[in-house]
Amino acid sequence: MPNQKDDVYGDHISHKFNDELMALKTQFLKMGGMVESQVGQAIEALIDGDTHMADEIRANDKKVDKMEMDIDEEATLILARRQPTARDLRLVVSVIKMVADLERVGDEAKKIAKLAIKLSEEGQAPRGYIEVRHIGNHVQNMLRDALDAFARLDSEQALRTKKEDRRVDEEYQAAARTLLTFMMEDTRNISRCMSVMWVLRALERVGDHACNIAENVIFMVEGEDVRHTPVEEAEKVVGR
């Protein structure tokens, strides 16, 4: 059976407190859905050379920033008004941490959108787009799984997401080596290939942020901080 907990953030005597916690979770998941979409659209804009879509992504980054500020404010008010303890405190503190990761995912999507415009203006697509698509799909799945683990309070799914980070790192390193070889073969491709390298780096960072969110989910559910902890040690925490 998965190590999934019932949504215990709704059994307080104060119905208002229940509503506040549920609203916080809902706002966080809404922001998560938005940044996940931003990453997917940025990849499409790059591969299709769609500068209009890329411009929209850059403009929408301000909405992501506003959502982060609103969630931070609401979480701070809950801390001040309710002085939560135990599981409730872990939820609110984790949301404050995770919303910062989501905002940074939005920043990475904006970087990819900028590079999409640059590469489109330069003309012919360079090597590396297959790798961009592959790693992009991988980190989007990680982000989606981390958000789903949060929604369902599923520490086992969060652990699986954490494990994927190592694979993304390996894929990123392999793609970087491929592009480096291509640049050495023909120096005329250096500028465009470097832009693709920055795209791959941005995607690798999205994977890192998804991993951070997954680690915070484990903390919420299990009450143990598994940041900077080897996967093998995290497995012991989740498997108890």
C-alpha cells in the first residue's frame, strides 16, 4: 500500500481554520499547474520557433510572481493568527518553501522562452532539440508527480520523484557531451549550441526544483527532513 495519508488538514474545531488551510493548498496547486504549463509551452515555443508564444510566457511570469506573493502573504497570516503546531505547521512552512521553488520554475520557463526567441531569430535549428524534448518531458513529469504527491499527501510518490533527479542529471550530462562534440566538429555552431546548452541547464534546474518539492512533501507527511539526504536514507524514512 502506498504511504499516502488522508487529508488531515481539515479536521479542526474551527471551520475557518480548515478553510484557510484548504485554500492555501488550492492556491499552491493552482500556481503549480500554471508553472508546469509554462515549462511545456516554453519547450513548444523553442522547438516550433513560435516567438509569439515565447512572448506570452515572458509576460505571464509576472502573474507567477504575483501568485507567489499572495500565497506567502496568506501563509504568513495563518502563522500569525493560528500559531499552528505539528502537522499544520509543517504544511504551512512547507508551502512557503515550495512556492519559492515554483516561482523559480517559472523563471526557468522564462529563460527558455527568451532563448527560443533568440534561436528563432538566428534561423536554422541547431542540434540538441531531441534532447530538449526528452529532458523536458522528463522534468515536466517530475513536477507533475511532485504536485500530485502534495495533493494526495503521498510520500512514496514523492520519494519516486526524488529518485528521478539523478536520472535527469545523467541525461543532462550526456546531452551536454553530445553538444560539445558537435561544437568541436564545426565551430560555426558554437553560438547556437551554447543557447541550447542553456536551455538544457534550465530544464535540469526545473528537475531540481521538482525534487525540492518532493522532499518537502516527505517532510510534511513523515515529519523528517530528507534534504541533502541520500535516496537510500530517504527510503528508510518513507518505508517505516
